[in-house]
Amino acid sequence: MTLAKRKNQTRRRFLTTTAAAGAVAPTFIPARVMGFGGAVPPSDMIRLAGIGIESRGTTVLQTMLPHPDVRFVAIADVRADRRKAVKEMADQRNGDTQCDTYRDFREMLERDDIDAVLIATGDRWHAPASMLAAEAGKDVYSEKPCAISIDLAGRLADTIHRTGRIFQCGTQRRSNSNFIHAIELARTGKLGNLHTLHASIYSLRDSHDWLPAQPEPDPAVIDWDMWLGPAPWRPYNEAYVMKGQWRGYYDFDSGARLLDWGAHTLDLCQAAAGADGTTPVEYEPLDVAGDNVIQCTYANGVKLILRSTGWLGLGTCPVRFEGDEGWVETGDTGRIAVSLDSLRADLPAPTIRGGMPTNHTRNFLDCVKSRGRTTTNEDIMRSSHIACHAAAIAWKLNRKLTFDPSTEMFVGDNEANRMRSRAARQPWAV
Amino acid sequence: MARIDHFRALFLALCFSVIASLGLLAQDSPTGTPASLVTVLTSPDASVFEKAKACERLAIFGDERSVPALADLLTDDKLSSYARDALEAIPGEASDAALRDAIAHLEGDRLIDVLASIGVRRDAQAVGVIAALLRSDDEATAAAAARSLGRIGSPQAADELQKMLSEATAGSGITLANACMVCIQQLAKQGRVKDAVTLYDAIEAADLPASIKSKATYNIILAQGDDGLPKLIELLETDDESNFRLALQAIRHLKIDASPELQALFHTVSPERQVLLLQSLEELGNETALPTVMKAAQAEDSAVRMQAIRALATVGNETAVPLLLEVGAESDEELAETARSILAALPFGGIDTAILSRLTSDDIATQQMAIDVAAQRRIAEASATLFQLAASDDDTTRKEAINALAATVRMEHLADFISMVMKEQRSLGDVAMRSALTAACVRMPQEGCAKKLTVELATAPPTAKKLLLEQLVSVGGATALETVVSAARSNDPTMQDEATRLLGEWLTADAAPALLDLATMLTERKYQIRALRGCIRIARQLNMTPKERMDICRKTLAIASRPEDKALVLDVLKRHPSREGLQLAEALLEDPELRATAQPAIRLIKEKVGEASVTERGL
């Protein structure tokens, strides 16, 4: 029996599958035929649990709960108030009081009646929690950034492969029609030969400070040690936990905040360039006053510019794709701007705001059932996250770096390579 | 006493220089050497914070001479992970040796720490000493040792794991097998597939749960690639459900075109398995699967049928079109909607002809299908019929036809469409008609569309003017801008209100001069402020040259009278720092109401303007 390697994706396949992503109702497939390694769900219902659900997690969860094939059965959170709030939301939806609560998500993962988990902690926890969940046989929807270092992005993808789990990175813009359309214009040659992609990022900040120490709370109310998790020890301050002020700290955030938007926008550029599975090979911070501009270059010479300013007013998370015959720019308002009237002919009207993961979460749920590959699976996450981290390291060192996507190492720069990973505090070195 | 004070002063001076070197003081360039950082680590007076920061810096710049001081921190509950971060990163034998040596002196979590770090460094020399811990009485230590060997992933590590498999208990077996699978993955990455297969064989032979063995089989197929195909075929033909699914999942990951084999199996398996096979056939997209898929699309089992229809998206050709047209008009909404979306995406011209002929079908379901697909395919030739349908007495048909026209109408009929939408605003709903008009306008040539809207605006009833102004914003361009600015200048308060609001959302910077002008010429204070703020928004957010931005800021400051508006300009100057902007900001120091806001802004601009000298950031 001879089996040939599958040919590359054709344009038709791209168009039909992306069209289906936006337009086709989810396929209902009896769960009795799905599952992996014996983990067949006991009914057609996907039994979902959550780890660390606060504001963003709640938005994501609210797009999952209304589906009739989802039952949210348990929440694990280091904060008692969040456990209570999420349980109330789930119980209200389920019409009972049976949503279980856990302080330590490891206990929750031991249950064999949970099919999938939604992970929306802070960046420090996303990869270790995802890996532990996958090892425990759960499928994973992880908010972005999914990994706090180059090394962890790779190891997370390896773990998903090894365990055969379904993984969706919470970069939902790939499932939203305006971004899909912009990518299609780039991929189908309507902009001519693509030469420059632009991705918006936050202004970068990388603090190594600690906030002043405060008395640690009762772990039953806020489990500080568990909140820190794999991050190195530091004294408690409630602002980290209660006010979201962990952002911008090296120990907790990803790539000096570059991945906050970059995980989305660079990922969209990867799709537009047809670069999933690889990364740019050069990263050069440019000297532009008032902006953190990083110029990345793919092996074929296409440029990818990361910048925070100078966009049309199309909303947050804008991207722009430029070819030698035209350009397209879009953002979270759903509106699309193009350079030529000829590019306007098929423009979709704005339908969904960029932050809403409605299509994206449904895609995940469908793949939990079908065992198919999600829109932003572990391999797509791996390359776009690694590219983001490489850009952030170039910005931190303030010098041009060369990167080898095949080894996921910088070329000829030991200091940059030493920034590829971080040690995890025990017992979280998964 | 004096001597102690002297030492303390010297130490503090040292700490200060080290902290400065760490970049903890704003914008200071790091100058600390690894030796000075080691001094901090060994000082009894240095705080936990100072030692932690020294470790962070040594992780990037430390060398072998830093290793002993770092290794001493491996017993420290607070600093162990900081020290490991550096030890994991520092190249060379010294770090490996320090971590290996630490095994003998550590226990509990700190020992587990070190085992993890050795795994990260993949220190093959540590295999022997770690293997001894596989038999540790402490379960957590034994598990950490197994994980560490898995990550090292050398043939020797594989041997040690393999030896333990035969001794594994029910509890330890799963942990050990998982470590083996990490090892298989590592071996495969190194091209040591033979070693990986040996380890896999040991898992197969061990007393382990079937689910673990299934995972191992999946992993070895991925590791072997083409050589794993016989095993994959075996799995496809197995009675075991989980193994069957494993085989399909492996096909996905290995990207193998197994269409002929999947088709051969298709008629021998249950409907549940047929659904899975159809999904795989859809992903593979090989048109040779079409006969199988077409037959399945007429199956009795609804799940099989649905998946077959979906598969036509990639394996279908012209011969599938009649079936899709039929299914697209069925009463099962989900199935029909799927068929229509496939019809919309397939690249066959014959579909357009078929749809056009069905637009006038007597059968309502067929007609609705045709309207929907005409819209999705943007069939311009459908417009004439759709205009007729849009005059229907039936609200549903009328609404569907107008929505379809939004996707199909051409420029020459845009005026008719605008009139129709305005007329239907009341009966079909404002929101629905606004969406339809936006959907049409965003597709049109920019200037032509703006001119049509401008013409309609002149004679539109008051209730429709707002709707038309909104479309001009969606369309953009010079004519649209001119029209909206004219509306803002008009004597009609409703138009003024709407137009000044919309100008505040303009997408391009060419609205700035008009907004500056409006800010001075409009008489209503509310609209003056709105125009001014619209102008500041443009300077803050939109794309333009630094010179253009400064020009807007200067002119805005010249006409702004309220401190809060001037503060917004300061924010722009802060966000886009430049030497010219600095001068503008410094001029605001003279304003007593702005001094407190201006001072920190000026400091920040100065820092940013001088940032070119920074060699590293945040390190």
C-alpha cells in the first residue's frame, strides 16, 4: 500500500475552508464517535471546566456557555471571589448548583469526566496549565499569550502533539470575517506581490521591580503561592492579583507586553504571508522616537513591521498588508480600508468586533468533537508566538538579531539565546 | 561602630551601582560586571530583591565564574528558581557539574528543582545519577527523575527508562510511560528513530493500561513518519475505536494523502466511523473521493449526510452542484445552510446560471436558497430579479432580496437601491436597512458612491439624512469628507450634530484641516469642542508624518482655550515625542493650569527623544 504525502493547500481549499469558518453552522457529530485514547465523552455534551476565569475569561466563557452541547462543570481559581462568580454564572446556565469549585486545578484535572478546559489565567500560567491539562487528557482552549518564552511555546506544542489533544490558541481574530477577508486579499494575489506587513503592538515595557510587600492573605481567599505558580517568588501585593497590575512585569508578562496585541496581529501577518510553521529570520529594532518599531524580515525578503502608532482609525489590533498593487488595513471595528476601488468589490460589511471569540470558540468545540485541527492550533501558535518573542528579545537587547526557524535559535548571539527560556518554580517545571 | 558604618556605606554604594547596572533606575545603561553581581549574591547584607535581580542579570551575562555563588542559592526557597534560571542559561560544563553535584545535597522540592534544570540542559552525563533516583522512596522525586531523563532524551536515558518499565507499579507506570513518550519525541527529533522504537516496544511489552499504550502507538507513528505507515494501516483496520481514531489523527499530523485507503474502508464500517472518514477525506481534498462522498451525501444517517455535504467543499466538482442545489433547499436548516455555503465557495461558473434560473422558482424554499447563494456569490446578474423580488408584498422575501441586493447591486443601480432602503426603513427596520446599505456602499468605488450619496442627501427626508451621512463615513474619500463637512456647517441642527459626531470618527488625517476650521467657525460651543477633539484624535491616532502631526498640534493649541483640551494635546506630544513637540510642551509650562500636567510629560518626552543611546532595555 503506497501513501503519498499530501499536496500543498490549494487556493480553492483555502477559500472554501475560510468561507466555511465564517459561514457554515457547526457540524453536529455524535460524541459517541469522538474522543481520543478512550476518553470518549459519556454523552453528546462537551464537559468543560475553567482555570483562572476573570474578565477576559468570562467573555470567552460567555461565548461557550450558550451552546447546547456544552456543560460547564467545574472552575479552578486561586481567588475565592472568582470561584464563586464563575460558579454562579455556570449554575445559572445549567439550572442547578452542581458546578464544582477548586483552588488547585490539579485536583480538578484528575477528574475523568472533563473533556476540555478553558485557561485564562495570566501569561505565566498559560503554558504550564495547558501542558498539565493535556497530560491529564483534556483538550485546551488557552487565552493568549499561550507561552511566556520561546522554549515554552515549542514545548507546549510538543506536548499537545505527544498527548494527541486538541488545542486552540485564543487568537480569535483569525476567525473574524474582516481579518479573514484581509488575509484572503493578501493570499490570493489581489494586492500583487506582497512586500510589507504591518502589525500593531502595545508600547513596550519590561519592569523588573517588585511592588512593596504586603501581608499574605488567607490562601482560602487568595492563594498567593498558587497565583505565582511557575513564576519566581516575590512578596505579595494585592495589586498584582486584584487589579491586574501584573502586566508589564518581566516575571509575569510575555515579551515586554509585545505579545499582548502581537500574539494576535503578528499571527494575522503570518497568515497573510502564508508563513504558518515558520518565522521571520531577522529582527531589527528601529530608532523611531516615541514608538517601538521592530522590523522583521522573512527568508523571502517580505518585511513585517511591528509598531504601535500611525494607523488608520479602524480600531484596536490593526494590521496592514501591502503588495506592489495595493494594500488593505483592518482592525477591531470590523471595518476594512483598501487602496483601490477594485479591491472594494467583495468587501464584507462589519459584522463582529475583534475581541469577540464567538466563531473561534465554536471552532474549538467542533474540533473537540471531530478531533480535527483548530483554526489556531498548536503549530500556528508555536510559530507566531516564537516570532513575537524573538522580536521582543531584539528590542530588549536593542540590536539586530538573526534567527533560524528550523532550530528555533538565534544565530551567533549567545545572549539572545539565553533569553529563549526561563526556569519554572517548582512544582511547575512541567 | 564607625568601621561598620563605613562598610555599610561602601556596600550600599556597591548595591546602588549594581542596581543601576540592572537597569532598575530609569534608562540607566547597565554597566555591572558578572563579578560585581556575584558580590551581591555572596553578601550577607544584600536583600532578597537585590540577589534576585543579580541572578536575572547573570542569566544573560553570567559566566562560569558566577556558577558557585549561584549554586549556593539552590537551597534557598525564595531564590532557588532565580539561581536556576541563571544556571540553566550559563553555557559550559561548570553549570552542568554544579547541578549534578547538587543532587547529592538536596531533597524535596529543591531536589526536584535541580532535576528539572538538568532536564532543561539535557545533560547526558547526569543520566546515571538521575537513574538512581528512579527508585526513590519519594514518589515526587522518582517522577521528577523520570521526567528529567525523558527530556534529556539520549539513548542512555532511554535505556534507563526502559529498564524501569519492567519494575513499574500501577501508579508509577503511567508517570514512567509519559516520560518515555517525552523521550521518544526527543529521540525522534535527533533522528534516533531506532532507539525510539526500542523504547516503544518496551512500553508495549509492559503491564500498562491500554489507553497509555494507544498514546505510545500514536507517538511512535508520528516519530517514524513514512516508516510508521504499516502500523497506521493496521490501526485503521482495527476493531478498537480509540485506535481507529488514533490512526486518523496521525494522518492529519503526518499530512498523508490516504484517500484511497479511507475510501476502501468506507463501506465496511459503521456510520460513526463513516463520519470520521468523511472528515478526513474533506481535509485531504482529493477529488478521487467524490463518488464515495456523493453516495454518502444521500445516506439515511443524518450525521453521515451532513459530513458528506461538508466534504464536497474540497472534493466536489461540477457534478456535485445539482445535489447541493437540492440540499440547499431542504427543510433541515443546518444541512441547507451548509450546502449553500459550499455552493457559495465552489469555483464553478455553472453555479451562477443555475442560481439565476432558480430566483424565480415557484417553490419558496428553492427561491430562498437561490437568493441566499446569489448574495453569497455576489452574482451581479441577479440584481434585476432581486429588485423585482424586493417589491414583493411578503416582508420576508422583500427583506431577503434587499439583503441580497446589498451584496450584488452595481454602481449604476446604487441610487435605486438607496431609494429602496430609505423607503423600507420604517417597515423593515432601521438597523436592518442600515446594515444593508453599509454592505452595499463599502463595496462600491469610493468617489462614485460618495457622489451618489451626496446627491441623495440633498433631497432625502430628515429621517434618512442620518442614515446617509453614516454611509459617507463608511465610504470615506474626498467627496464624502466634503459632504459631511458641509453638513456640519449647515444651519440644520440635526445635521450639524450628526456630522460633527461622525467627523470625530473619520479614518484619515485629511479631515484635520476641516475640523480645525469648524472649531473656530461653528457658533455652538458643543460643536466647537467636538471639532477640536476630533482634530486632536487625528493627531493622536492616525497615520501622518511627524511634521504634519506637529502642525496639527500647534494649530490646535493656538485655538484651544480649555486646559483639558490642551492636556489632550500634551498627551499627543507625549505619545509621539520629538524635539519640536518638546518645545511646544515647554511653552505650556507658562500656563499655571497646565504646569503640573506638563512637567511629567516634558520629562517623558526628553527621555524618549534621547532614547537612541540606550543599549539594552529592562535588563
